[in-house]
Amino acid sequence: MNLKPLLFSTITLIVLIFVSCGSIVKKNAINQSKKDVISIIHKVNKYWQETHPNSGNAFWHVSAYHTGNMEAYKVTQNKDYLNYSLAWADKNEWMGAKSQNKSEWKYNYGETDKHVLFGDWQICFQTYIDLYNFTGKNDDSKIARAREVMEYEMSTPQTDYWWWADGLYMVMPVMTKLYNVTGNELYLDKLNEYLTYADSIMYDEEAKLYYRDAKYVYPKHKSAHGKKDFWARGDGWVFAGYAKIIQDLPDSEQKQKYIARFKDMAKALAKAQQVEGYWTRSILDAEHAPGPETSGTAFFTYGFLWGINNGILDKQAYLPVVNKSWKYLTEVALQENGAVGYVQPIGEKAIPGQVVDVKSTADFGVGAFLLAASEMHRFLDGF
């Protein structure tokens, strides 16, 4: 019996297996080390803090940066990051909007001290709670205003506090963080009530994505080419917000419901990613406002990585998505001096013709980048 053909076939099969496995590994590999990622975090955060030495106010866009700074502190333990947020919190007296007259508190859009119940003035509480936890939980004044505001809000009969997609990132994690500090289950009950209302006006069951608010629901509003118009940063806020609350929740039916929603969003978002790694500003209509955008892409990258790191999203399915988005974030969005470019300016929708380029940067975009980079470090820490 001639064994040569059999031997040749066996060797060929083994080679093909190794080549195939190698292709899979290459497809799923992140070509950076933990040290590389730490260097990226320091590069970005050092640039931002050195070019913004004066603490800003406690409104949403500044506060969103600090949520990223807190994650950067967690993975680096760089005290400069901690001190930067402590100085900001001290300047703002550990408060959001500062009205003391509860009868005038509002939750429609507003940048005045009367808008205490508006979520854009409540996101700061996330960082105050983190700072309270980081510094030994020995100063309740750090979270006194957060508790006063949120416990008053929960005492009211209203459930429509979260009427825009951004608000889910701004406030959902405040609820779960305060639950973990106080043990008060009302935070979780009200989280569910407010989110149920938000879902009723913004969530699209077919697309598995969120409209920015009720004004943009299809077919009342359409993209430039007649499609459903889902704003990337808006869905970025929501996707990242789900990741933040799921990690804080105890095991429950409520948690499983949020995990299911998070997984549905992940599947929909993965399909809409551009070959260059980013998501366009109108997620399902790439030509509505074409070109790269960093804030939505960074929030999505954070969410995908967090899901992979915690066994909620399948690594084999979603790491290729992260591989492309991380490459975009670090090779296109990140500039040599540490600036983060291609961040769509403050707004609420994808705007055809709006210039978003290498010079377009913002505090909230840097915060989103730091979230993604911190979660990438945790991913690489698993190897």
C-alpha cells in the first residue's frame, strides 16, 4: 500500500488548519500591549489637562469628560487624574445646578440653576460618587447634594425625566451608583420606571436603536435619504450607559432585561460600522453626514469592549468590530500631540454639511476616548 498520498493529504490538512487558525488570531488580535494603551491614556489625558488647567462648571459636557477621567484613574492610579477631578468637584461645591428652592426646580432643557432635575446637571454626580468611594467614604458631604436631588426627584409622581437619549448616560449610572452606596432599592425601581418611559418614546423595536428624542421618530422625521435617522453620539450615550449600569446591578430579572437590550443594540451597531472602523453620524444613512466621527465611535468601542470583558458579548463575533474601531481611534482620531480629533460639536443630530475634521475636539469626546482606552487596558489585562 502506498502511504505517500495519505501522508501528503494529512500534512496538507494540518497546514490548512494552522493557516486558518492563524487567520482567526490575526483577525481578532489587538496589536498593542497594556503598556502601549497606558501610554495612549497618558498622552491624551496629559494633553487635555495641561491645556485646560482651570476647572469648568458641572454641566454635562465637562462632567462627561470626568466620567472618562475616573476610568483612566482606575486603570492607571495616576494621582494627577484624581486631583484634577477633586479640584473640579471642589470648585463646583459638589453640586450640579445650585438652586435651593425646590418649588422652582425644572427638568426641561436649561442651563440655569433652576434646572436641578435636568439630567445634564446630574451627570456630575457620577464623578462625585466615584470620588467619594476613592477617598475612603469618610466625607458624606461629597454625595449630599446628589442624594438630596435624586431622592427629591424620586419622591415626585413624574416618570418622564429622561426624555432624550443623552439623559440615559447622564443619569442611569447615578441611580445605580447611589443604590450601591445607600442600599436603597427605590433607586432601582425608579431607574426602571424612568427608563420604561424613555423606551416608550425613543426606542425603535425593529432597528434596536434609540432615536435622540421623540422629534426624530420615523416616519415623522427621516434622514436625507428617507431612512430612519439614529444619531451616533445619541446611541453612544445609551450603549455606554447600559454598560455602566449593568456592571453596578445585582443579579435580577431587571438586570437580565437590560443585558438583552444591550446585546440587541450591539448586534445592530456592529452591522452599521464602516469599513474604516468608525460610525457615521447618522448610523443607518452613511451618506446623510459622511465621514468619521469620534465621540459615538468611542462610546461604542467602550461598550463592545466592556461586553466582551464581562462575558456578555461573544469575543469571536465582536472583537473584529473593536479591532477596527480601536485602529480608527488611535491612528486617525488621536493626534501626535495628544489631541482627539473628529469629534462632532455639541448638538443633537447628524447635520449634513457640518464640518467635523481633525481639529474638531471637545471635552466629552476626550472622556469617551478615555472610557474606550481604559476598557481596552482591561481587555489586554486578561492575557
